[in-house]
Amino acid sequence: MLFLLLLLGTGLLLSRGFDLLCRVEQIRVTGVARLDEAAIVNRCGVKKGTSLLLLSTRKVEQRVAGLLEICSVAVSREFPNTLAIAVQERVAVATLLAGNCFWLLDGEGVVFAEQVYPAGGLPVITGVAADEIILGEPLASELKHEALLPFLESLSGTLAIEVAELNLADPGDLILYTVDRRKVLLGGREKMAQKLDLLQEALARLPGNGTGRCLDLRAGDRLVMVIEKER
């Protein structure tokens, strides 16, 4: 019995000593691009001197995941003194214009940041009301969100079309505008990848003399050049 008590006491002393040695001295953040590392360190809520053994990595992950620009986060201990936070930020694939404000959208249609100006090189999504926007969420209009998703997915692929704008005002009658000012009638979300492939092929062949200023892809399997009446 005495031996067991001595063994238990020794174990407790060793554990206490190890705990004193394993205190957070460094918080290392990886994976940041847009965000400031200091903002993530502040958000994690861990101070230097905190026991690395006793802190809950799950709670730290939950706190950091509360940042809207974070897509995923993994927290781990690196003994003896480092807390490692690996984050994956949301990647903007389009800019949303609504109510004279600009918002960033990721490939899943989540609105995650407000911008003063549109992000350079990204298509602008229009036809959305300000009250349809909730930070950290997809568009409040389910029809518009579902119509937008196939288009956003194409932006994450090998699409080479330079898109200036996609108008979502009517989810069943989407209108795309290219950088070279061509108007493209897309119709609904169905066969979006096929429509964009057809458009990409057509744009590579059309001359830059104003031919094909309005293109109709609503059928999904063919492209028609439309002659719009002068106003």
C-alpha cells in the first residue's frame, strides 16, 4: 500500500512538473493570406503561460472558426511550448454588388466580407437586393443561390471566359456580360457547364468587329447570335 502511495505521489509530482514546463510560449498561425495573424491570435483566446496540457483545442477551433473569412481551422499542440493554428481562408471567386456596397463570395456562394471597392479581376454579381445578404451565409433567396452555384463552380474550374457581370435578377433567366461587352442569355441554371463551354468555344472564333454582341445559350446545346433592335 505504501509503495502504491509513493508511486502515485511520484506520478503526480512528475505530471505537475511536466505541466509547469509545457506552457504556451508561442502561438504559430499558418495559412493566412487576407487576414492578419494577430487577429487570429487574439480570437483564439489563449494567453502566453497557459497550460498546453490543459487547454481545449476544440474550444480554440470553435473560437477561430467564428471569423467569417475562415473556412476551416485545425489546432494542435507542439510540445513543449507551441500552440499551432492552421487555417484555411475562404477564397473569393466573385464580387457581389448590392445597395451600393460590394461583398466577397466564395465558391459555395457564402458572403464573407464587405468591400469598399470591387475586387480586381473577379466577376461582379448583380440583381441581388441588400436584404438578401447575410454575412457568413449564402444568399437569402434560395432560388438565386441555387442559380448562382453552378456558375461559381465553373469559376473554380478551367473557365477561360473573362466575365464582367452575371445578373441574377431573374434566377430563371440569367444574363452574363463579358469583359468585351457581349451580352449572353443563359436562361436557367440547367446545363450551366455545357453553356459556358459553348460560349468559350464561340468567343474564340468570333471576330472582334462587333459580331455577336448578343448571344443566346438558353437552349443549352446550341448558341444563337441575336440581332438586337436599336433603341
